[in-house]
Amino acid sequence: MAITPENFKFETPQFDPRFPNQNQSKHCAQSYVDYHKCINVKGEEFEPCKIFFKTFTSLCPLDWVEKWDDQRAAGKFPIDLDA
């Protein structure tokens, strides 16, 4: 289904009191880590994991996500996502 103005829904992440500042870099990175830890434990279809996915895809620059994905694929991501 193509995205049109009629079916497009714009959502932004909800406020997270752990990240009260305007700079959302840490919120972005933590949401990326939380998402991958969540799906490793519960699977991609677990609804609460999708909140982390929406948050990091909304906040993180695409270059960062691609870099982190490459690091994970190479086994060089600096955080253990299986813990």
C-alpha cells in the first residue's frame, strides 16, 4: 500500500523522563539497544518491542542506524544485546 496524505499517520515518541533534555542522542541510542534486546528475548512481533522501534527510527539519523546494524552483523557492536 502506498503512503498517501490520507493514510499517513505521523507519530513522535512519547516523553521519556530518563531523557529530559532537547538533545535526544542518548534516547535514540538507548531505544536502539532496548529494541534489539527486546526482540532477542520476546521476538519481533511482541508489541512492546515495537515502541522502541518507532522511537529509534524516529529519533536516530539513518547513518547511525546503518553503522550500528553493520557493527551487529560483524559481531562488533559494543553492547551485548543478548543480555
